Amino acid sequence: IRSNAYGADQTILNDATTAMALAMDRAAFLGKGTEFEPMGLFNMDIPMVELNAAPNEGTTGKLLAKLLQNNADTSKLGWAINGFAWEAFYNVVQAASGLYLYRDQMDAGKLNGHEFAVSNQIPVSAASGRPTDIVLGNWSEFMIGRQGSMESEMFREGTITDENGETVSAVDQDCTILRIIDLHDFGVRHEESFVIGKGLKTGA
């Protein structure tokens, strides 16, 4: 930053805001509802379907059926999957024809007729079969509350506590502290508008 001839401070700020967006994404799925993070979708009382198998021709129908049984609005559905689930669905072969079942749709951004988004903030287990979870729901019912706008400040003085619990002084270490504050909350209007598929197996 001291030898800033190419916008280093802006580059660092861009990296930090990207990290902030990823943290929001993670909290939206996995947040514990503590003082420092809102309740995420996976920790709400969302209906679930136990899959415990690799995707096949009936997997997507199981999740859609759960939404229909709960009288959910299915006119604006979308999927949230991670890259491992994407690979598993992309390689599903239809038994009758021997052709890939979802590839053409997924190349066009849809899975079983509904748009999908890939987020690797959804974890995958290292256990046998690399199980993970997937979400199908009406995302217009997922609410994001934001208070104010993102605030960023740089300090040449002050201290922080690093990931090892040690105190780092900006003065002693000749460094600059970047602080970003952004206040959010999450919620769903109707928990029945979503369904989580548990234990989708994505590998050997």
C-alpha cells in the first residue's frame, strides 16, 4: 500500500468484498443463528427428504413431490447445489435410453426444468459416497434484510486478534488493518416453500 502505484488498496478491498459475499452465502445456508450470524436455511425447520443415494431418474421428483404435498408455490422454483452435486446430476444416465438424462438441460442452466445455482458453500462430506445436501425451493420467499450499506475502513494503528488467538499490532508489524462491516439477516416467509435433499451421494 505504501508503494501504491497500481491501485493495491482497491485490489485488496475487492478481495475483501468477495470474501464478504462468500461469508454471506455460507451464512445463508449454514448460519447458526448466534449473536454474530443469522440463522441459515439448513438450520431452520425446513422439510427434508432423505436421499442417501446417488442421483437417479427419481431423485428430483422426490423433492418436487414434497413441495407439492406441502402446498408450496411451485411456479418459481430453483435449485441450490454444490459442484459435486452438479457433477453427479450431469452424469445421470437414463436407464431406458442409455442417454444422459440432465446434460442438455444443465448446459442451459436448468435441472429438471428449474434454474439452478452452484454454491460450494454447501459442504460435502469426506465419508464414503461423498454425501452432500441439495435444496429445491421458491427463492422469492427467501428474504434478505440489509441495514445500511457496507462500510470499509483502513487503520494504520490498532490491534486485531488473528486466527490463532494472538494479538497483532498494526504499528509493531507495519501493516494496515482493513475492517468491513455489513449488517444482514435472513428468513423465509414459509418454511414449506423449500425442501432439503439429505445425503445425496456424489462419488465413490
